[in-house]
Amino acid sequence: MKSLRRSKSRRKKEDKKEAAKTLFYCDRGFFDGLFEGVAVYRYIPDKKDFIILDINKSVEKIEKVRKKEVIGRFLTDVFPGVKEMNIFAAFKRVWKTGKAEKYPAVAYKDERISGWRENYIFRLSTGEVVAVYRDLTAEKRAEDEVVKSEKRYRKMFNLMPDIMFMVDSKLRIQMMNDAGMRMIRSLGLPEDPIGKDIFEMIPLLPKSTKKEYAEVFRTGVPFSGEVNYHIGGVILIGQTNRIPLLKDGKVLSVLGIIHDVTADRRNEWDLQKSIERFNYIASLAGEMLWESDMEGVITYVSSAMEKIMGYKPDELIGKKRYADLLSSDEKDKAERLIRDYYSKRKEFNRVPVKALNKKGEEVSLELSGTPVFGEEGLAEGYMGIASDVTERRAYMANLYRFQLSVENASDHIIITDPDGKIIFANKAASDITGYSIKEMIGETPALWGKQMPLEFYKDMWRKIKYDKERFVGEITNKRKNGDLYIAEAKISPVLDEKGDIRFFVGIERDITKAKEVDRAKTEFVSLASHQLRTPLSIINWYAEMLLSGDKGELNEGQEKYLDEIHKSCHRMIDLVNALLNVSRIDMGTLSIVPKLVSIPDIIDVILEESLPQIKKKKISISKDYDTIPEVMADPDLSRIIFQNLISNAVKYVSDNGKVSIRARIEKEKIIVDITDDGCGIPEGQQSKIFTKLFRADNAKVVDPDGNGLGLYVVKSIMDASGGEVRFKSSEGKGSTFSISIPVSGMKPKGKQKTLLDGK
């Protein structure tokens, strides 16, 4: 009897076990609802193959087959690639031994489909073989793409011509590109800078640099400036950017970029010297010219010195300080000039002094001077003017010296008559445009221009010819060989005593390469952001799935940690979307596609989405809409504008605070005011509020996780679409941001890429 009871008990357990195994295809709802693919096979010994008995809906989706088309067919006919991936042998082993196997992820491929599969195979008591498997294709491809992206980014990092490196909080180098390594080798320093102090690897950095890096680590705010650094015994000037790399709001590393601007600075100094000398000679040609070193020793005087003071230039040059020529009671004034102006590299204008000529007679002079800089950016001395009796010969001689300076300047310089016909061009103008000076004289700049819209030239001529103001802007021109180039142009009208235009002076600098480098950096940020979106989306999806309980109940600690992962992932997705938006704006690929939309409806939808945070902070929302007609506006861009402004108002207002929204029609414009009584913007920082990556100090305290890109995107959209954004703010009392959209609608632009609103 005991044996019989044990036998019955064993049979019951086996029956329950078998029932659990077969439940998945007995219960069709459970069977078809599984995310994993499930297939049931029967082995046919005579054919040495398996017949497909059943598959669930996931198999149909993964393998792109229809159930009715494969049931009853042999496995190797439907999926011929199973033999190459050796899983067919695993099916036979499980059928023969009854021992379940987990078959690791392996690539499957045939003429119809390909992908990665991970299988769990077991045999039922009735002899059928069951395969439960997951499609890992997307994950494998994402892993491969991450590896490729990392190699691509590192290659781009190393190919950058600028010196680039990463440092930790102790200013130890973590990574350096090839340009940086070339600098290291030129200094004869250790080949491997990794782990070494930045000041050992880049000598001659000013002491203030250490404090500047510390400030970036402390605040997370990028820094831009200029530094001197040393390569091969030459002091170079670098435009430096220090960019914080953050995780969860904490600065982990700082990316340092040093761009060599030595040539640009030298050109600026050469041009400054030439223009200043020209201004002195041309506008004050009746005066005596002088130069001195930084100790006040005379290094040059014009021939007018002899007529004014009785000294020949040779009697003074290199032999006298100009202070020696002053009367005894003026000595202290001269010393103060050297101390107060020379030491501070400051200009001085029309300083009255009394000098003694060669005969000892007193002469009244007015001195004006300006510092003269050498090639390395160091002040070499001063040049200036005294008195008003320089002979015509001296004026012409010095004007010739100016002409030589202009001729040898690296910037393109031309002078035209009031009608725009060229009367002078320097050598650089010929080098940059490809036209000879002879070909330029008598022509207009249209010879290499005419590449911009007609409206651009109308605005330029209106500014310089009728408003008589200086024009500064970027212009696309065409060289003689047909190549386009981008120039930074400065055009100034020169007026006579009556205020009439005598001629125009145009200065151009070829910035094509600089724009290409800047675009490459922007494209790099865009590419990096694109590649980050996929893994972030996967992390976010899995976190949501786990938090929802789809994969089992979580304990309190697990749920807390997953919630933090989910929040951090959302912040990263917001940052990536913001970076993509900024890169599209900066690269000019933003499109504006107006459609008929209701601005109040867009605002209401955003308020509805913000309701959880509004309720949590117990914020009072008030709305006052006039009758606002539908307007032609890009719905996606409009959503981004109001989503940024409303979310800022809700974010920076205190608990139990107030946010009001007013929409009205005023002078053929739709005006929307968004007002809060939150922390406001400090007065000293309001001028920077629409700049990229800027955040006010008090805003960082309220929300440490912001990225400083929202208002920059809003301003860029409004500028590009013909609208306007303004604000009024008082620290501690709140802010009002006002959006102005023409009733005529936004201006359409391009058909390229729109922006991402993060929803």
C-alpha cells in the first residue's frame, strides 16, 4: 500500500511538472502573449529532420513568417541556416537525451533573414522539442555601433589640428590627441603624458590657469580665454576652451582645447600698428612724429624735430630720453607718464608739457602716444605725435611707411571711391581673390563678390553710404579660379570736414578654414549626440519595463535604484536632444515648416503635460487669452518655444508660487507673456541669459541638472522665424518672458531637419 501511495504521489508530481511544461502552448493567450519566440517541433527519424508543429506570434514577428505557411514543414526547409549555426545538432541532442540546453547567442543567416538568437531548448514527455528564444539583433548591432563609434570618435579626436586633452580634478592628464603629443615631443618631455601634471607637460601656462581649472570643476561652467604656451623655443598664443564633462551633475573631467591664434594676433597687431600710424599721419600730418622704447629712449623722430626743437634726428635717436628734453619742472610729469602709461600699456592723448629746444628756450608741446606691439604680442615701445609743424616731406615719407605696412599686411585691404570703384588694393587682396592689383583698379568688389542675396548688399550699402556707419559681417566671395571662400568683412566710410564720404576702406579676412573647423566641431557634437540616443533609449526602455513590474516584483531598494537610473537617463536624453538641437541651429540645417496652428491650444497641451509638477509644488496657474486667430507657424518649433519657457517658469517658482500666461494681439503681432514669481535673474547676468550653456548662479542652486541650452534654442528659433523674445526680471521677485509672433506667421525655411522637443 505504501509503495502504491508513493507511486501515485510520484505520478501526480510528474503530471504537474508536465502540465507546467505544456501550459505555454495549451493556453493560446499565454503562448501568443510571450515576448520570446516559442516553437514546437517533432523529430522524424526517417527524414532526420524536425517538423514544425506550432509557433507563437513572437516567432512570426522575429522570423517574418506566417504560421499557416510553416506548420507541417521541415525545420531545415523553412530555416536552412540552422545547420550552419549548429543549433540543429543541439535540437537532436535534447530530443535524444531529454536534457535541456541553453544555447548562447549566435548569428543566424539565410537568403531571407539574418540576426542574432539566444535559445533555450527542452523536450516534452510526449517527445516534442520546444525552443524558446530571444532576438538579440538590435542589442548586438548597438554593441557593434558603440565600438565603431568609439573608434571613430578617437580617430576624429586624434585628427583634430588643435591641441586637445582631458584632465582630472587634480589636473592630471587622462587623454591627449596627436597634436598634443607632437607638442610634447617638440619639448623633449616624456613620451607618455598620461597621469602627469598638465603644468609639467605644457610649460609657461600662467599661474591663473590653475585657479581657472579649479573654477570649472567647482561650477561646471565652461571657460574661454587666451594662454601663452611654448613649442620649440617660440612663445605661441592659444585660444583655449575648457569644457566640463559631467555625470549626474558632477564634473568628472575637463576637456581642454588650445587653438593656435598666433598668426591671427600678429596680423591684428600689424594692422593695428599700420592703421594707427596712418591715422596719425593722415589726420595730423602737420605734427612731429616720434617713437621710443619702453624706457622712454627715443628710437625715431621725424625731420620736423629740427625745425621745432633745433635737434637733428641723429642727435637724439638712441641717445636721449624724451624726458631729457623737458624743462626741469616737467621731469616728474615725464616719469609719471612712463610709470602710469607705459607700465600699463595705455594710450595718452594731448598731454601738455613744456620742453627746452637746443638753445634752451621753452617750447609748449602736446604729446599723444600709443603702445607698439611686436610679433609675440609684447609691447616694444610707444609712438606718438608732438606739435603741429612737420614739413610736407616728413608727412610723405611717413605716409610711404604706412603704405609699406598696409602692403605687407596679411589681411585683404582695399580703398574705393564713393561709388565703390577700387582706387587702392594691397598684395593680400590679390593673394586672397586671385585677381591682380591691375585687374582690380577701376573695378568694384563685385569682381569677386555677388555671391550673397541681393537684400544683403542693399542693407550693406544703406548702412555705409546713407547711414554712414561701419559695416561688419561675414560675406561669401568667389576667387578668380571659381573657389568660394568666407570672409569676415569690415567696411568703413571716411568722411571729410563737411561729413561727406571721401572714400571707403574695406578690410577682409579669409575665415574659410576657421569656419570649417568650427563646423567640424559642431558636426562632431551632433554625431556624438546621435550615437548616444540609441543606447540611452534602450536603457530607458528596460528601466521602465523593470519599474512597471513586467519582469517580477522589485524590493524597495531595487525600485529606488532603478528610479534613479530612470531619472538620470531622462536627464541624459534631454541633454542629448538639446545638443542635437543646438548643432542643427549652428550648422544652419534647421527647417521651418509653417502650418495653421492655435497658439493657445499648444500652451494648454504643455500645461497639461506639466500638471504633475504643478500639483506637486501647489503652483497657482492663471490664463488670460484674448481671441487669438490661428496662425501659420511651425507646430514642432512652437511647442519647443513654449515648452522651454513654461517648464522654466514651473521649475524656478517656489512651492505655492504663481505662474500666469497672457496671450493678446498687439500691432499685428501675437504676444504671449509668461510670468512667474520665482527666483528671477541677477541683474549682472541678464545680458548672458540667451547665450549657449549659460545658467544664472541662483538657477544652478534651484536646479543643478539644467544644461543652459533651452533659452539659446528659443532665441535662435525666434530669430530664424521672424519673431522676437524679450524678458524682464528682478532677482528674488520673478521673471516675465514675452514671445512675439507676427500675425502673418513664421517665415518658412529649408526642408532639412526639425528640432527635438524631448517628449
